[in-house]
Amino acid sequence: MGRVRIGADVGGTFTDIVIELADGSFGSTKVLTTHDGPEQGILRGIEAVAAEHGVVMSDVEQIIHGTTLATNALIERRGARTAFVTTQGFRDVIETRTEGRFEQYDLNIVLPSPLVERQHRFVVPERLNARGEVLVPFDDAAAHAIVETIAERDYESVAIGFLHSYRNAAHEQRFRELLRTRLPHLAVSISAEVSPQMREYERFNTVCANAYVQPLMASYLGRLQDELRARGATGPLFLMHSGGGLVSVETASAFPVRLVESGPAGGAIFAADLAARYGRDRVLSYDMGGTTAKIALIEDYTPHTAKSFEVARTTRFKKGSGMPISIPVIEMIEIGAGGGSIASVDGLGQIRIGPHSAGSEPGPAAYDLGGSAPTVTDANLQLGRLHPSTYGAENITLSPDRASAAIREGVGHRLGMDDDTAAVGIAEVVDENMTNAARVHAVENGRDLSGFAMIAFGGGAPLHASRLIDKLGLDELYVPPGAGVGSAIGFLRAPFAYEAVRSFYTRLDDFDVEGVNALLVDLADEAETFVRQGTDAELVIERQVSMRYKGQGWEIPVRLGAMAFDVMSAEALANEFTKAYEAFFGRAIDDLAIEAVSWSVRAASVQDRPQPLEPVEPRPAAPPEVHRPVYDPLAQSHIDAAIVERVTLGRGDTVAGPAVIVEPQTTTVLGSHHQAVVLADGSIRITRVAT
């Protein structure tokens, strides 16, 4: 049969399955996510798409999976019964956090509660200094007593985080050894392996998060592997991690915290691949599904990355209101704005969208599966953007009556609005929320969105994208083939990759050449070891250092070359930092010492660069035979819009708005001032025209 691969993306509402056939073509399906057992939805989708294309499971060379299971477990606090063991005197670090407050003047501020409650936190007399030297020896007797307490209390998982273990892991390793001798089946995570970076609050929280979800993820991945083998699959299962690469099941089971943003990372890889095909070096990636919307910046065909991020923010857009996770990640902003996001009216009479979602159980009211709260999907149905005859999702028939009733009860009656006006309010609020998220993300990254193009994918993004480019002032929007399952396609385009990170402090005026060179060699070996679990392909190695001026609290990334450092390298590194600092902040600072704080090495399998698309000659598409009233924001009323089947459009065909382009897994809406042309690969390029 040749090379056949499958990508499986489990989202909050739908599970997307994509199959890549031997000839390079794709097939796909969407099924509702089965939250009680996510593997069941995956298996159902794989069986359906394989049967449709005449593929047996033994033909499948690889299955690549991304999941929100770890994320949801952290948000919903559904993880394992976890203990945390730390240095004496630092028991409450994960609760006291840092001195930062996300609402500086709120006297009643409520900070997110720690993953591990105080009664489950234990301390060992031991202490290292910032150079990894022993100040207080490890107390074996006290450690043995804690091990016995852990055994008596029947914990499922233990997180170990000692002070400065990123420089010297001996004490953490010793406590793990004691635990495994006494409790060999207990899941154990140590911060020196999960997140060997300075800043104890972030490091401790990350190792707690890893331990909290480790039993859940290991059990889930084991069940999924067993079920796939029982159905005849012989190819390996790989996982998409948050940094945009693939890792083995073994690595994912040991470090499940690295999967927290795995699905959205696949979407960013998908958008970056398309950006190269379109020849657009500045792109805003916009991924909207049933539960959330994700926005990422892509420059030079590469997504922005970071060494940490926050999950489960309690206050929208507020840094510090969430749970910090210190791992390499594709940088994006994620908000509760999906098709299933619930609309409500607050005490001030304002429409609010999300963050709660109807999900797949019971789903939006329009699904007629028991949901009664108004959602974004219900509003789109009310406004004519969706329609029962062209929705295309298997086993779901939209009910306009249910949608109207939900909007009327949840929003309309409370605000004295008719159904259409309430639906417009819901749509405009969710669009403005996503627009604000894009603006905030751009500002936080020091970017002006002028000149950026948007790539929209996910089941919901093409419905809203044309409105977003109007609000953001963007000139181009692309909706690629397979947009409804874009993240799953991204899994199949991702490299095998792993990024090893470790803190190692040195000042450039006293540069530790030997220490830095030795560290970079160790990091390269670590990264390559993980990547070699999945591939023997040629690797590309990327190196980076996080730097700052003395006295500053945070760092900026600086790319490094491939050569080893020598005695003359400090001056060259200072020049690179100065250029990077000027790019971020507009000007450098004179006469301040420069510090290097953390170092990283990323190993990735070499990927072929996508070929640019051939130009097309625009031509009018065949006149549409079907029309229906669709709400147009420019006209501020329902107007007659053409309904176009995407499958009928060919290369160069143009469609003038108002129009709705329908396909089985998503719907693209054009306003009266938009025009679309079909590119050589079947992508739709949408621009604004003069009105």
C-alpha cells in the first residue's frame, strides 16, 4: 500500500482524523469527542476514514496524535492524588507564588490555588547554592520518614523539586531512588528533568503539573496503544508536543506536561507550512474550534516560540492569573471563544461569551442533543451563516428552532432584543474578543499587525475570519483545503523534534567558556537522544540563549551559531544581544553588564521546504444556483447571499460577496465587500474590495 499515515487531534468538541494516502492525497472526518474515554472517539474516527479509503490498519506506517487531555485535567483539576517534596523552608512556594499581582489594585484579588494542597507538601532538610554546591547535606533519615508517610497515604504520584536542582540534580535523584526502592510502581517526577530552569516557583509548579497528569496520561496512552494493536495497527504511535515536534509515547508518558498545547501546536505548524507555500513571511495564524480560539504569530515561515506559558488563566488576557508552565512551547494566545462557547448576560446588561463551552456533551442547542444554553454556533445558524442543509457534520442535523429558543431565553429576553439582534450581539462580541486577543498578542511580542496576512482553519475560524480581518485592518485572508481539520494535518507535517533547556548563569565580562561549551554539548546529546526514539533522519540543530542586562528580571532570546565558544566569543555574543534588544525595545542600554541565564538546544529532523504556489489567472466562477438570506455586518441586515459548494470551485475561480462557501467540515463567509479567488492548491484567498 505504501506510506499511509494518520493524524488524530482530540479537541473539546470534535475529534479530527486525517489520513495521508500513498499518493500524497488526504482524507478526513470529524466525530464528537468522547470525554469519558477519548480513545474511543479516535478509534471510531480512524475506522471510519480507513474504511472510506480502503485502508487496513496494518497499512498504516505512523499514527500521530495530539490531545487536550493534559490541559483539561489541569484546568478541571482531575489529576492524580499527588504529593510534593521540596527543600525545607520552601514548602509554600507554589502557594505564595511571586510578588507579581495580575490586578495590582484589587484588594479582593483571588489567586489561582496550587495544584498540590499544603497537607500534601513535605520538606527535606537539604540545600544547594546557585552554583549547585552543597550548603546543607541531604538528610537521609528525614527522607526515609517522608517516604514512609507517602506510602501510608496512598499517593498516586510524587513531584520532587529542590532548590537549585537545575545546577545539581543529586539530591532530587537520591530522593527518587528512595521512593522507587520502597514504592516501585509510584509515578515520580523530578524538576531537574522536567524543567531544569531557574525560578523555583515556575519550576516547582511545572514538576507538580507533570506529576499531577502523569498517571492519567500514561494510562490513556497505554489504552490507546493496546486498542490500536488489537485492531491490527503495527506502525508506531507518536505524540505532538507543545514545542511543535513529534516524540515517542515513552517520552510523552514521562513528560506529559509537554503535551499541554499539543493540538494548537499542530495548527501553528500547519499555518507555517502554508505561509511558505503562499510566500507570506508575516502571518497571523487563527485557529477556532468548538471550545477555544488560538492565535499565533508566524514570521519567516516559523512560529514564535517561548520557554514558558500560562494555562488555565482565571482572568482573560491577564498575565499572572494562570498556572505557569516552564517548557518550550509555540507561543500563542488562547481564549474561550469557540463554536460551543456559551453566551450570557452579566449584571451590567452586557453580553459575555465563554469561557465555558457546551462542548460535545450536550453541545450547542442547535445540535438538538440536550443543550439549552445559547452558543456562538446557535448565533451563526440564526444569522444564516450556517444552515441545516449544508452543515455537513456527520450525525448532526442543526435545529434552527432550538437555536432561536436558546438565544431568546438566554440573551434576547434579558436585553429586550428580538432573536436576530441578540444573535448579532453574540457574533459581534465573540469577534471583538478574538480581535482583542490578536492585538494583545501582537503588542506583547512587540509587533504591528500591518502587513500581516491571516490563515484561518479549524471548524469555526472561516466563519468569522472575514470579519476579523476587517476589524484588524488586514488585507489578505487564506482558507486552505482541509481547514476544518488543520491541526491534524499539521501533525503530519511536523518534524521529529525535541528542545532541551537548562539554566546556567554567566556574565559576559566573566564568561565561562568551558562551562557553556560543556553544557551545550550535554543539551545537544539530550535533544538528539529523544529525537532518535522516533527517526534516524538527518537532524538540524538550533541553539539559543536567554539574556538580559544586570538587574533585569526577565530575558530575551538570542540565537546562537553552530560553532563552539572561545575566549573571543563574549564580545560577539554581546553584539548579538544588543541587536536583539534593540529589535524588541527600540534601543539598547549602555554601560550595563550583560548576563546569560538559560541555554537551549533543539534537534529536529530535516523537512523539505514547501514549494511556492504557481500563480493563477482569475476568472468568474459559475453563477450559483442557491441563495439564502445571510446577515452582513456592512449592511447591518440580512441580505441575499450566494451559496457556493467549495468542491465545485476550480483553480482561478472567483467569488464575489456576499457569499457562503460550504464544505463538509467548515463554512467560509464572505461579506458584501469581500472577494475570493481559488489558488493553485485549492486554497481560497480572500481580500477586501472598495465599497
